[in-house]
Amino acid sequence: MPPLKVQYVDLARQHAPIKAELMAAVGEVIDQGQFILGEQVSEFERRFADLCGVRFAVGVNSGTDALIFALRAVGFKAGDEVITVPNSFVASTACIRLVGAQPVFVDVREDYNIDPTRIAGAMTARTKAIIPVHLTGRPCDMDPILQLAREKGLHVIEDCAQAVIAEYKGRRVGSFGTIGCFSMHPLKTLNACGDGGVLTTNDSQVYERLKTMRNIGLRTRDDCIMWSPNSRLDTLQAAILLVKLKYLEQWTELRRKNAHYYQSQLAGIPQLQFPTEPDRTKSVYHTFVVQADRRDDLRDFLATRGIGSAIHYPVPIHLSTAGKELGYSEGSFPVTERQAGRILSLPVYPELKRTDLDYVISAIREFYQA
């Protein structure tokens, strides 16, 4: 097998043009010596809130902690139920179990996002929230979700880990629910050089609780008002993210351009399917996911041509080892399970050149024409 000619991700390629800016930002933090909740953290939070169109943002050390704190902040207790999807990354469900609540799954639509028509049928008297996951960077259909939540008095906690600056009907994700939860993991579209997470909200009381929760429950240096872990966004990571914020819109448009090129060039291959972008929706293409006949054979073939790919995610959460305790079985969510055997993520990062994309497209055409 040749060395990769088109890597699935290439963070070195992202960082090379801005390395001097990143090093200068890191150096400034080192010179200041404020490594915990330094001024760069509050500045990043302010800018991120503005970016999402909300009043407040709170930086934490991971997207997973963002989800956990979101549930804690709205008062979840043992026995409460949260409706979400089984086709996301495991953190979308782990957060529910880690606060003692019960995940209740509903199936997804062909766009990989929660099917709003299935939510009401999964509700019980114990349902307290819905966690829609904006998977692949495509916003969920929020209007029916929000309407149902208002009618039933439920919280909506958005899992925006893959969807920074994605838009639904002119509003950015993270501004619809009680709380939005974001990941700054190195593979995300706005990425730290390490772990990081952010919560967004318009509720001032929730905001104050979140700030206390992420700082070991401290109201002041000498007064702990609740038991809570240490989950602060590092000042170094905030400084790095401030640099990258300047490029986020540009990087996102390049991702979108790459995704649209794939869509136009792969549209004539009947063995492939991929969701299109509906009107008044802006997808950011954290991943470009196709559904492919003979998916595993295609992936192996691409690898022999030096093309990296990934599967997000091959095992639905309800069929994972940990997920078996939830009481579901094979066949419980047929759309999710069918997609899990067909989905394949192609390289879509902004640094790809048109020759890279053409090489991937040519290889896919070669495979299906063989």
C-alpha cells in the first residue's frame, strides 16, 4: 500500500500558515503567567457568544463536560429521561448516564439527524429534555422540536459538537435551546491544540451555574457552594482558539465548497447517496458522509490508492457494549442500523486542493466502474 496521498485529516497542513500567530499567542500567555481562567478565556467566551448570537458562553475542558454540565445546570435527577439519537458519538449518550438519567432513543432521518416525528411517541411522564445532535455539521429540523418542547415543558439541549456556525433559518446552532454544547477537539472545525468545550445560553441564571460548575463549585476562592469537578478551558487553548476564530468563516466556506464539489461530481454514481442542503439551512460539513454500496470494499480500495477515509460511526450506541444496558436490540432503530453499514466519511478539510478532490472522485468512479 502506498503512503497516503490524500489524508483523511491533516492538522499540520492547517497549522503551517498560522504557526507564527499561534506561537505568538502561546508566548503571550506564558509571559503573562495566567494559565487558569486568564483574560484570553473571557475574551474567547465573549467572542464565541457573539459568533453564536447568544448572550453568554462558558469555556470548559471538553465537549463531553459541556453536555454533562448542561444537564446538571437544568436540574436533572435519577430517573429522568432524555430523548436523543443512537447514531451519534458516544458522548451524546454518556452525558445522560453520567448524571443518573435515562437515555431514550429515537431513529433518524436520511440526513442522519433526529426524526422529529418520532419524538412524541418516545415521551413519558419522566421525559425532561431532548438532545438533538447536529450531526455532520448539518442542523437538525429545529422548528418541530422546539414546538414540541414548548408544548410539553421540556428543555432542549443542543449537541453542536460538529456544527459551529451552522445555521437553521438564519440562526446559528447553539442559540435555539436552553443550552448549546460545543466541542473544540482537534478534529472539529474550530479546534484547539488539545481538548476544549464551550456552552452557550441566553439564561443568566444558567450562565452563573455553569461558571460555578466548571470551577470546582467555587463561588469565591474560599467558598464552595456545590460539589463539582474542575473543568476549566485552559488559557493556552483559549489563546489558540482566538487566533483560529479569525479564520473560521474562511475555513468553513472552503469546506462547503469542497462538499458541494463532491456533490456535483459524484451525483451520477447510483451506488452513492448523500444528503443535499435544504433551503434556509447552512451546513458546515464537519464530515462529508456518503452512503455507499459495498462500503467496506470501497474503503479498502481507496486505501490502496492512498486515500484516507473514516466511518462516523460503525456501531450504533444501542448496540455497543456499554449501550446494551439500555434495553434495546438489533432492529430497534432500522434507519440508524442500515446507515451504520453504509456510511463513509470522505476528506473534506479546507486545505484540500482541487487536484486532491479530483483524485478522490476518480478513485471512487474507478471502483464502481470496475
